[in-house]
Amino acid sequence: MGVCSMRNRSAIAVWTVAGGLLSLVSRFANVVLFAGSPDQTLSARAYAEAVLGAGDGRWDWRYRAINATFQPLSAIWPSQSDHCRWAWEEEVSRAMETLKQNDALDRSMGS
């Protein structure tokens, strides 16, 4: 394996771990500060509460503030123009993948 390839793998690993840690902090804050679910980041919750109508309007400003924070990244990462929606879609996708894996496990065990 070449040096460039190893650097790329290291960078991807660092990026993945950093993203996981940020997600963990966000989920922790959602639970501790806002009595939310540990399965939901603040960004995904802001989208669900403000846009999908799951809330009472208190998350509208948080939705706007979180998206404004991530807006500068949209130049290199277009999905970040609506970070909260992206976070919500990622969480839904992860949940659906987990359900598929559980279903496959159930079938393999004869359930």
C-alpha cells in the first residue's frame, strides 16, 4: 500500500471518528439539556420538530441557528445547505438499515 493511500485511509478514519464523537456529543446534549431521545441528534430533532411539525414551534429558531452554523460547509459539501434535514435523513437511513439487518437475522434464525 502506498503512502498516499495510507494517508487517505488515516484521514477517513479520523473524519469518521470525529463525526462519531460530534454525533455523540449532540445526542448527549439532546438527552441532558432537552429531555430528548438518545437516538436523535440535536440537528435531526430540530428538523423533525420545526419542519415535520412534531413540535410546538420552540425548535424553529434552533433549526435556523444550526443550519446557519453549517452553511459555510455547503460550498464543499452541498447537503449541508440544510444540515438538519441531512442529519434527519441520515438517522432515518441508519434506522432502516438496522431494521433490515434485524429482519435478516430473524430469518436466518428461523423466526
